[in-house]
Amino acid sequence: MVTESDGETTKLFPKAARLRNLTYSAPLFVGVTKIIIKKGQDCEVVAETRALPTVFTEKVPIMLRSSYCNLYQSSEKDLTELGECPYDQVGYFIINGSEKVLIAQEKMSTNLVYISKKKQPNKYAIMAEVLLIAEKQNRPVSRMFVRLLSHASAEGVRLLPLP
């Protein structure tokens, strides 16, 4: 829903959000129940429950074609009439008129040694990597690699044991 300048509230669709540089979102309301527990006479527990009116907390962006989207379960014909491509990959958000995608990323823990065995044929058989971060200092991350040569690439090379 979007409130126009004249005070009229209309249903917002993704195309309009893109064209008007709006965020395609929905209001989030929270229901609150207040429970007061008191000890009464003779040590009995008395609970008083009171439901408070729902409270608006914020506007939350809606993922296109999710169950909260106005396009949810729309037919190809309906999508075309609304100005949406029926073959759109969806699964993204519209923030200030721009399409935004969430990308899952794995972040390696710092100051730990990660050892990986390389697929052969490869110059190295095993590689160890450490992401180094000094605590309580504002310095960039340093990377340190230790690589063990595989037998095939070790001709003429001597490997010395480290103490």
C-alpha cells in the first residue's frame, strides 16, 4: 500500500515501485500481550492478562512473488497486464526503485588454519591458509599460505623438514 499526496491509499505493485523510486514493502504490526503475575494472599499466584492493540513497528521490503507479494500466484496473463514479465526470475527486492538481490556468502573465521587437499594433477598437494587479524587494531586482514609440493612437481627440489 502507498499513500498518495492527496491522502488516498492505493495498492502498490512492483512496476509502480520501480517507476516511482519507491520501496516495495509492507507494514509490520506486532500484537502485544501484557501478563502481570502477582502473589496473592495465602501465597497463591494471580496472573492478569491484558491484550494491547497492535503496534506498527516498521515497513519491511517484500520479496517479489513471495506469499506477501501482490503478484503471488498471478497467471502469465495477469502479470502481463500488470506490466511484469512472466519469465522474470523473481526472488529479489525493490528498494528505492532499484532491484536488490540477497547473496549468501560464507565468511571464513579469522586466525584459524584452513588446510585443503588439492585435486591432482596440481603443482601443490596440500595448501594451508590463515586469515590473520590483530585484535583491537584497525588493520587490514593479512593472508598467509603454506603450500606442500606434490611429488610430480618436486623433481629436483629438496624439501627440508621444519623444526
